[in-house]
Amino acid sequence: MNDYRDVTPKNSPHLETTREVFNYIVNYLRHPVEKIKHLPDWSWTVLLITLIVVSMVSGVLTGLVPPNFFRVMGGIIISPLVGMTTTFIGSLFIYYYFQVYEKRTCSLRKIFTLVLFANIPFFIFQVGSELIPPITLVGFAFTALLMAVGLTENFQLDKRRSTRLVTILFGIVFLLWLWNRVDISHLERLG
């Protein structure tokens, strides 16, 4: 009797998901404006792991410019926590904006996906922030642009409204950044 079992190796679902995430991010980095218009429909687990990995890589690279052991360790531990916190706060802000001002409820997971991918340029530019502090604002300007496109394309928000919302968010981030720079320069003068 012949044995006709299928012995071809099967890829694990985790490997397939990892490959899908990696391919999407590579394509996103090549064409961010086009990719932000068509967000992936990933589970919360995949989104959270993606955010943790992206923020960790950004934090470690930031710690390497210039090289500093404690900053690298901070990139491994602190960056994912900060990335998670800011992404959730931004997502909740937009979620409640839709409920209060647009009088509709949108998927929090889809909003989170938009905020996650719109923040990738910020994570990339953050790497050079120790050498050139204002580069953080350049990264956030790209994030704001992608947010405006994403809100318009994925949530059918009027272009003027999405631009206004993103401008307000950029203004808040700019004021926080400025306040942080003033605090740092004040501490440097004292120490």
C-alpha cells in the first residue's frame, strides 16, 4: 500500500503574519501616502506587537546616535511604553472627536491603525533628534500630513476638517516640544 501523505512544510500562522507585517511596512516606507489610504485590517495583538517593535527599534537607534548604553536600554524599555501611551491617547482623542463633532462612531482599532502608521515617520526622524532637536518637528509634520490624508481617505472626513484637526494636534505637539526644550535649556544652565 502506498502512503500519499502531504509532507510539504507548512508555514506557521505567526510566520505568515510576521511576513505580512514586514512586507506592509516595507511597502509603506516606499509609498506612505498611498499606503495610508488603504490600512490593513489587523487584530489588536498584531497592531500592539507592531507598535512595540517599531517603537523599540526607533528607541534603540536613537540611543545609538550618539552611542549611549543607558539610552539604548531606555529605547528597549521606555520607548515602547511612550509609543503605546501616545498612540492610545491620540487614538482616543480622534475617536471622541468623531463622536462629539462628527456625530458618528468609528472603529477604535481602525483609528489606532491610522495613528500607528502615521507615526512611523515620527519614529524615523526621532533617531536624529539628539543631534538636531528640531528634526522631531519635521517627523511630526510628516505624521500630520499622513494623518490628514488617512482621516480623509479612511473615514471620509472633509479635507478642511481633517486639516484643521491635524493642525490643532500639531500645534499642541509643537507647544509641548517647545516647553520641553525650554526645560532642558533651563536644567543645563542650572547644572
